[in-house]
Amino acid sequence: MIAQSAPPLTLEAARDLQDMLRAEIGPGLGERELDAVEARFGFTFSADHRVFLAAGLPHGSRHWPDWRNGDPQDLAGRLSQPIEGVLFDVEHNNFWHPSWPPRPPETSHALQVARSRLATAPKLVPVYSHRYLPGTAGESGHPVLSVHQTDIIIYGNHLADYLRHEFTGRASRLTARASVGFWSYFVDGAAGTDVTAPTPHTPYAVTAQEAVEYLRMLALERLIGRQHHPHQLIEAGLTALLLDVETDSLPLLAGLSRTEHDRAETLFDHVLTELALPESLPGDDTDIPWEAARWELVRWWLRLIVNGSLAPGAGGDVITYEGWSALGRPQSLQPLVDKVDAYNDWEATQHGTREQAIVTEAERLLAGPWPPPE
């Protein structure tokens, strides 16, 4: 459990950060108050989270946990939400963590095993809405995670970086690393590896032209720093091969076995070159890193949401992080981001309705000019 290398947060720096928040700031929590919260709810604040709350207590919005005067049941629910979200996916979406023993056939037994394993996972402590910091006593610099069931991404390299990202649209260009073993798996499938999870979509191509477009979009994702599982590249190659796309390296990529996954990236590059796709990728010639590429990807992710290849909540999180925030928070995408936030604060009875709201907004954006005018 190794945190990011980041300067320790000071009270002065924390107060500067709080000046930019859209929140009321009350007196900070004293040492006794912080200790009492930890004892009451059975967790520990990380060192930087503790300093942040000592500098001042944001309140006045349900998104900020009120550790001084908040409803204890609400606070306990926020603390349990990451675990309950994983259990929801165990029960309803067939999730099973690879470090756990084989899944029992009965769902009730599977839930018992999962709950016992989750009891040993590092606690995640809410910072704002569904953004969490690992509760690691004495440690600082862990990435802030955006948590919705098992859809979990890094939303800031550390607490200060996260606050700038969330509230000003500015964030560090440094590559974040997941730093808490169990939860790191959800970020991209293995502890301690880089940045956000590969986009959790399914292939959609039914024509050769769509198969080539799909390969190009994967190349665009990689251009802005998103990672891919080897099987995603192999599956894209197999889809293209079956749809009669012809290159010398395509059969080699499509035919890789599980033991040959380390060759997927190289063969994928060969396929791109043979199809002359690198020449079609936009350059990085604006003040915003990869601005043209990001706008093109946002349109693609919206299309995946609409055609059912990408879950609306997961796709909305990707667009919020890689599109809206990285592009300087364009107002044209704000309605979509608002619907994604509403989805992430879901209640079971409204889940389907809020998911459909994201799809409807995606359809509206795709029907207009691109990029959408401000």
C-alpha cells in the first residue's frame, strides 16, 4: 500500500483549496473530533484528508459528508456504499474478484463469501459525493477514486489534485497509480498499474468499414493515454478479420493465444500501420492536450452509449473524466455531466430512469453539430 509521491498537505494549502469550493466552510474539526469520528464509525482518515478537515469543514450540500452534525445513519451509509456496490454487482451482474476462492453456485452463498472477503478490504472514506480516499492512517498522497459499484476510476492523483480537477477542471498531467491493492483491481484489473480502467465496452462492428473505424478509435484512446487489455486488441483484430479486412498482421493479432498476450500491442501497431491509420489521427497542436482527439472520442463514446455497447453510467464517467474535465469543462457537455452525477447518486427505484436520461442526452448531442457549440 504505497501512496503517490506528493507534497504533504498543509493547513494553509488546504484552506487555499477550500477557497475555490462551491460550499460553505465551517470551522475545522479538532483532533478530538476527528478521533471521535474514527472511533464511532470504525475507520481512519488518511493524513491529507485529516489535514483538509482540520482546515475547515465543507457543508451546506448533501454531497459533502458533515462529520460534525451529519445524520449518523447517512454517514454510515456513505461509508458502506463501496462495499454494498460490489455486493450489488456480485448479486446482479455476476461479478467475482479473481483473488477470491471459486464462486459458489448459489447466489446467497456467493454473497456470504464476498462479504467476508470485503470485510478485510481497506476502508474507503467519502470526500465528496461518490469520490473516496483510502482510509490509511498516517499516509497521504493516495489517488481519489470515483466509486459506483464496480465502475471505479481514478479521479485525481491525490487529494489536492482531485479538488482542482472536480471544482476547476484543472488537474495534474502526471500519470496516477492505484495504490491500495484490493481497490486497485477495479481501476484497471491489477494492483498498482496505471491510470483508469480500459473503457468497458463491447465490440459493435458489423461491416468492414466499422471494423476499421473501431481499430482507429482504439488507437485514438491510446493516443490520449488510455490503456487496453490485450484481449480487447485481439478481439478487435478478430472482428476485423471476420469482416474481411485484409492486412498481413491481422491474422497474427487475431490468432494470439492467452499465453501470447504480450505480443498484442506490437501486432496491433503493425495492423494500424498496414491500414495507414496513424496518418489519420489528429495532432496535439492546441493549448488543451489532444483536444481534437478528445472531441472525436467523446462523440464515439456517446455513440457506444446509444447503441448499447457501453453502459450509460460507465460511459458517462469516461466522458466526464477524459472529455468534459480535460477539455476545460465545456458548457455544451454540462447537461450530460449533470445526468451522470444524478445517476451516480442513484436510488434503486430510479436507476433505470436516470440511466435512460444519459442515453437521451447522448442522442441529443449526436443529433447536433460537432463539436457542439457553446
